[in-house]
Amino acid sequence: MIHRRAFMKSGAMALFATGFGGLPNFIASAASGQKILQPYKKNKVMVCIFQRGAMDGLMAVSPFADPNLKILRPGLYMSPLEKEGGLFNLDDHFGLHPAMASLQPFFAEKRMAIVHGVGSPNNTRSHFDAQDYMEAGTPFNKGTASGWLNRVAGLMGHDATPFRAVSLTNALPRSFYGDNEALAISNLQDFAIQMRNNPMAGKTVSQSFEDLYDQTSSSLLNKTGKESFDAMKMLNVNELKNYQPAKDVVYPQTALGNSLKQIAVLIKMQVGLELAFAESGGWDTHVNQGTTNGAFARNLKDFSDSIAAFWKDLSAYQDEVTVMTMTEFGRTAHQNGTGGTDHGRASCLFVLGNDVKGGQVYQNIKSLAKEDLEDRRDLPVSTDFRAVFSNVAQSHLKLQNSKGLFPDWNGKPLDLMRG
Amino acid sequence: MNPKKMLRIFTVGAGLTLLFAFTQAHQQGGNAKIKMPYKKAGLNTRQAAAHLLSRFSFGARPGEVDAVAAMGLEEWLEQQLEGGLTDNEANERLKSMNTLLLSNETIANTYLTPPQVLRLAVKNKLVVRDSVKGQDKPEYREQIRQLMVQQGLKPFVELQTQLINQKIIRAAYGTNQLHEVLTDFWFNHFNVSLTKPQCQQFILTFERDAIRPNVIGNFKDMLVATAKHPAMLEYLDNSSSVSDNNALAKNPRRIQQQQNLNKALEARMGDSSMKNNAIAQQLVNAKRVQGLNENYAREVMELHTLGVDGGYTQKDVTEVARALTGWAVKPLLDDGPGKRLLDKTNIDQMQKRGFVLENDFIFRADKHDEGEKLILGKTFDGKTGYQEGMDVLDLLSRQKATAKFISKKLATRFVSDKPSDALVQKMADRFLKTDGNIKEVLLTMVESVEFWQTDALREKIKSPFELVISAVRSTNADLKQPFQVFNWCSRMGQRFYYYQAPTGFPDKASFWINTGSLLNRMNFGLAFATGKIPGISVNLLALNQNHEPESAEAALTTYSQLLLPERNQEENIKRLTAMLADQSVADKIEAASAKHPGDATMDETDAMSMNKNLNKKQQQKNDRNAMNRKDKPFTMAYQNGNNNMVSQVAGVIIGSPEFQRK
């Protein structure tokens, strides 16, 4: 009995096993696979956040000590000296934007790393093209059918639950395109048979469907049907409704906050999540982007607070999770005529996790002097995004190999992860 | 005797000449009797009609299987290939859409995308302090709206909505179903995407002008039409693929101009005190387009013609890209520098210098690479300008690999996810023999026994769009808000017109079916049949001549036959009936409704009626009530002519595995 109780404590699977009898189909079928994945065991999870619109990396993490910056951006420059609203001085060269106050402690605790000067070798300044290339992971080939995260799923070397790869978006992002199963769901509560206002009829109908899919002669519909119902019971929508984040954790009431909250739920429910994807918008700051206040700062605060809330909410699960952010390119080194910045080249990204060799800004940036800029206007890409993505994915998710993860790329991965 | 009949009689008795007659007649517009070997595959006419409709239409409407069987499958297919049936219902529903006939030029100058709106706002000094979030502010939006109304401008989203709605309406109500199905197929083959801002304004005309007129015509015509269309030129960047390896660009005067431009650019670049940033930005943009872009060249071979294993090399990609340098979109923006320049230019002079203007396509001789190229073993001397690109496309369209790739893709769409090599080969042979006549290839397909064999029947899984449209068609549903269809398709994994990659949606069951999408398919069935989707109404009882089924079992039998003609549903009905009759479930529902009699919702009532109907006496009473809707609680079970038991049964059928198959 004690064993049973311990088992029940270990997560949502318990509900499943007691309430519905038997192991879910995908676990049973995993028994024949290479390596058995136990959904009620903690999984390593990589959470990717795509900042669509091209975040101004020079403002989020500002090379304030470079004298060129103030000249290039007289109206956007911030220094760490001011008492209030100044940059967090990271290493006497770079400063973290004050709107990132909630993430700053993680940098100080060496759990968050920053990679600066990161981007794609393809110099397109089109949002669409740059996002497409970054998500496909092949900066010079549009026809790549799969996305890089889908290929990560294929390299995990074990079977998966239906919740292995989940994107909190309406449609499947390019990163998840491909042969390995991935879910796009903007609201987890939709993961149920819905008879509005009528749970009883819902149950009858649900049972009807389960029965029909159980006997269909189409093996794909049969197998996926079983998995769908298993997954649905496993997720237990009723628990979702009543989800309480950890003590004192308040998620921003924003799209990103909401997405990350749902990712936290999936992690805590231990339903087999390994790859999660969320989006953050509003980074295309051509006009009046502001400094300590304004459009950019507000957006950055949402971004930062959402991640910080997520991280605190994970509490006991922090060891299993790494968060990595990405954006398609950076913005011009100089400010433009309307108080904003235009499309540029390199930006910066953040990696947060207990396995991260944090507290550093990883970078090969020369300077912001004209002769060091690309086309004499943009921060050049000195770190290929694939060097970061491959390092984080391979190290955190313990990929057996990374062959085929980034076809046509022979670069050296960065080394910002422990172990 | 009409010629058609004569030909038929002739062919019946004609032995060896028969084959010849077929080829001739097909090529002349298809008056020969098509010979579909479904009997050989063991199907009767009605079964064959159901199969044909499931593949060559978006689903049979009520009675359509019988109608096709009665008129003859061959006759029906002739008509569908012809595609000239009057289209009153669809046209009536399309009548209010005012963007469907517009030109690219009008669209580009009138239906502004969000970045264009922002530029307009900047130009008119309407931009508020917080540029990013500020755009959501009502006062800003109102100012912008007024400005746009004054200037006769409209937001792009209006056109985008009509683009989406017209596809839904044509698929659901169009009479020329095969043309619709093929338009869907070929659009996906030559995919362009609303996700790319540079091409989104041209997608409506792309489907209308490059795809739709060519769906059963010559493959090369469609290939060329897509290659020259602004949507494709922008989507795969050929518009910005340029070379200065030509006589015009080497002209000393021009070189001087270029140098001046570069100097101006140098001077302004990185200058933070720059006043006129927009000019510098334009210069930067101008500079940025210098160079070869291989995107289109690669995809035209990998995805549109030869296929990924089609035997071309990276060298071929580069050479094709070089051959297509200068293929671009004619300047369309009224206030753009390109248009002003073009308006001032003498077109005859331009043409003499090798420029070509055709609709919205421009061949820029000054951006074309005049060097020699070697493509798939064939040498192009580089002296023929525009014609060189045409010759390259012609070459690609005639390759064996292309014939096979296209045939396999068609067979995959219309026969099964894994069509036999023999079938593909037969189709590919016909493709080569007829210079890529798509109609001929399709006929070869339906004249093959593989199309009709049991391993093809019900083997394809409907895409979400096919699922929704087949539900609409099989129930005669009324789409007052067609856009709802789009929302549901998105939830089920097919946000059509938005697929980002040039591959288009993968046409295979495993792409469409996963745990999340499958639950959504079931939920769609329920929501659709129970009238929960706003703007979509279904009258299920009308389908059954307003006759109330006597029991859940009767409803299952009746509606299975109506919604899934020619499918064997006995087993499903038996299993479901047993479950619906489960007394413990009925009791629970009773108990639940007894507890909350006040908030008995529509759904609860329908669950009650569903189970109570199993009681014959109750059923009879129910039937009487149906005529006289005064008694309670069953009065609640009827609304808009729908019985909730029936709705629920129909919902289960639409969400069932059998309905997902075609």
C-alpha cells in the first residue's frame, strides 16, 4: 500500500493508473522501443522562446563601455551609473536592461548565461526569411522540410508520449515541422472532448468515440485514437483549471506569461514533456523604442517577468529544465530618425538553467566602431546560432549524437553547459 | 447521331484502333468514353460512384452518389474535367466579396499590410509615443482608420478574409468540384504563404491567375505562370536575384551612377545624426539586393519539377539561378521610385534592350547574367535573355524525373499514401507522351485498376479542410460565416494559405493525425452537428425528410447511411448502440439532471432524450411531441428543426474514424 501511495504521489500518472486501469497505450508500446520512457519520471525539458520581430540585443544587453554606443545611439543610450533605472552592470562592459530586474539575480547566481553577437550567417534582414532559416536550422536552404526542434525529437533515442513536443501556439511553428509528433495547442484546456455545459453527455460521447477508434481498421487512427484518449485522461483538464502556481509566484497576464504557465503545468504533471515552444511578440521597434521606459522596456519586462515566474514556479523541477531564448536578428547599431532601430544583424540570447555555466556574457564582439560593423552599420554575427542551439540541446537533453541536427554545418558548438 | 455517341460505338467495336482513338480524343478535349475498370476491381456502380466522389470532390452531397451512378461515372468525370458547369449557389455566396477580381496593382496600392499602415502613420505623423504597444490604442487606431477611409485605403486583412472565405465557399458549394480539388492540390504543390509579408498581397491573384486556369492543362504552362507571378517571385526571392554580368550593367555611365550611389550610401551609413534616414534605408535596400539568390532555383527543381532525388546538383541550382536573374516583379507601388521611373520610360526602347513586360512580370535585362550556363548537361549560351529562363523551365518540365515526381504526387493525393510504382510509371509515361498534359495523366490514373482496388478504398485520411467541407456538403449545411471553417481547420492543424515552408502541407495521413488534432476532429464533429459553431447551421432532420428516427439505433443507422454512403457501418452501429443503451450511463445522467433541474442545458436534455429514446413507449410519446412541441422536457430538445439526440449521433459519426477516411 505504501508503495502505491508513493506511486500516486509521483504525479498525474497515478490518477491515470487507478482511475482508468492499465498503462496508457504509448507506454505499453514503448516497451518494445529502444529505451523505455517513464512518463512519471522527471524528464529533461528544453523550453525555447522565440522573440518574433527581432529584439534589439544592444539595448537588452548593452555594451555600455564601448564609447561608440553613445555616439551611435544618443537617444537610446543607457549607462549603469544612474542610481535608478540604470543598467545592471554585468562585467564592466555589458549592462542588463533595468526592465530585466527579475532575471538579473539568475545571472548573479550564475544560472543564466548571455550569448551576444549571435545570429545567422545569412544576412537577410527579412523577418520572414530569417525566422524561417533559424527555425529550419538551415540558413541557406528554404526547402528543408523539417524544423530543428523536430530533428532534436528524432535524436532523443527513446519513445515519446504525445506530450514530448508541445508548442503553446495556434499553429505548429516552423521549428516543429517534421516527421516526429509535435502538438500545437494554445490552451491546454482544449485537450478534451467538449460538450459545453454538459459533462455527462460529454462522457457518453467520449466513450462512444473511444469505442469507435478502438475498433477501426485503420491502424493509424486506431493507434492515435488510443493515445489521444490516454493522453486526455492523463492531462486531466479539471486539474488544469484549478492550477495554483508555487507560493508567491505571479505570472504576468500576457500571452507569454500564460504560455509559460501552461508549460509549467505540463512539466509538473510529468506527462512526458521534453521540448516546449512559446512565442513573444512586439520586438520590431522601428519607432520610439524608449529607454528605461517605453515600448521596448515594457515588452522586455513582460519577457523577463514571465520567465522569472516560470522559473520560480518550477521549484523542485528546476534541475530538469533549461530555457533558451532566440530572435531572428538584431537591430541597427545606430538609432534611426524616428527614435527606433531598423533591421540589423546580430542580437543576443539568454540561456537559463542549473546546468548552465552562467554569470557570463559569451561573445566575440570586436567593437561598435564603424570598421567593425557589418556594412558599416550592424553588429556583425560573431557567433552562429547553431553553435548555441546544438550545445544546449545536446548537452541538456543528452542527445546520443547531433548528426543531422544542423545539416551543412560543421561549426564548433559553444561550451556554455555543464556536463 | 451526335459525334460523341458515334465515337462510343466506334470504340466499342474497334479492337486495336481503340487505343489510338483514345489518345486522339483525349487530346482533342476528351470526348472519348472514359473506361474505368471498377467492376474488375469488384465494385458495383454505386460503390464506384462513392469512391470517385470521395477522391474527386470535397465529399458527396446528399443524393449525389445515386445521381452520379445514374448519369454514369464516365459522364460525370467528363463534366468535371471540362469544368464548365454553372455555379449559381457558389456565385451567389461570393457575390458580396469585392476583392476577388482586383489586379495586383490595385491590391498593392489599396489593401495595406500592417507595415504599410505603419509607414502611412509615420508619414502622416500619427505615430504615438509607444510605437509597439501604442498601435493597439483605440485613439491611434481610429485616427489611422479615418485617414485610410479618406484616402480610399483598406486594411489587408479584409482581402485576406475574402481569400480564405472564397476557398471555403467554392469547395463547399461549387459545382466544378474536381477543379476545386485540383486548385487545392496545385496551390499546395506551388506553395506560397501568407506568413511572408512580401508576397501576401499577391496570393489571391496567384491562385486565381497562375493556378486555377491551369489545373487540368499543360504542366509547363502552370510552371511558367507560377514562376512569373509576383507571389512566387517574392516568396522565393527571385525578384531580388540579380547579376551585373551583362552589357547594360557594364555601360560606363551606369557604373558611374552606381559608384555615386555607393558613395552616398557610405556617407550616410552609420551616421547617427542622419536626418533623412529613409533615404539611407532605401540605399541600403538597393545595395542589399546585389547578388545571386538561389532560393527559387533550388525549389523549382526540388519541389516543383524534378523532386529531391531528381538527379540535379548544387551546380545546376546555381546555374538555374543565374539563368533566372532579372526575373522580377514589375514595380507596382504608385509612390515607389520604380514605378515613377517606369512611367517615364519608353517601353519600346526598353523592349529593344531586351526587357520584357508581361502583366506584373518584368524581365530586367540589366540584371540578367549573360554568361554561359550548363544545366542538366545542356549548354545555354547566355545570349537569349528572357528566353533563356523560359527554355530552362521547358527543359525542367520535360524531364523523366519531373514526370515521375508529379505523377507520384498526384497518385499520392488521389489513390493512396503509397501508390504502386507500376501506377506511377504508367502515369509518368503518359505525362511524357503528352508533354505534361495533366488531364491525360489523371485519366490514366482512373483508367488503372489500382485506383479502384480495395487497398485504395477509404485509405486516404481527409485533411482538416476536406473533413470540414465534407461535413458541410454531406449535411447541406449553411455557412453564413465561412471563416469559422478556417478557425477549425487551424485547430486541426491546417492553417491553409499559411504554411510557411515551400514544401506545402505534407500529403500523408501521419501528418494530419496526431493526438491533439484527433481530439479536435471529434470536437469539430460534435460542435458542428450540435449547432455550436456560430454562423454554421445544419438541419439534420431535413436530411431525413423531417422524419424523426425512432431510437438511437435507428438514428445511427439512418445518419450513417446519409453521411457515409456505401460504407459498411454495421459493426459501429452495434457497438455504439450497446453503449448508448448502457443503463448505468442513463441513470447517471438522470441523476445529474434531477439534481440540477433548473439548469438543464440543451446538452443535458439531449443526453436525456438520447437514452430515454431507447424506451419504446417514451419514444412514441416523443414522436408525438415532435409534432407538437409543447410538452416538457422534450420541448427543449428541439430547436431549428434539430433533435439533440440526432445531433449527438451525427456529431459522433462526423468525429468517427470512418468519417476521417476518404
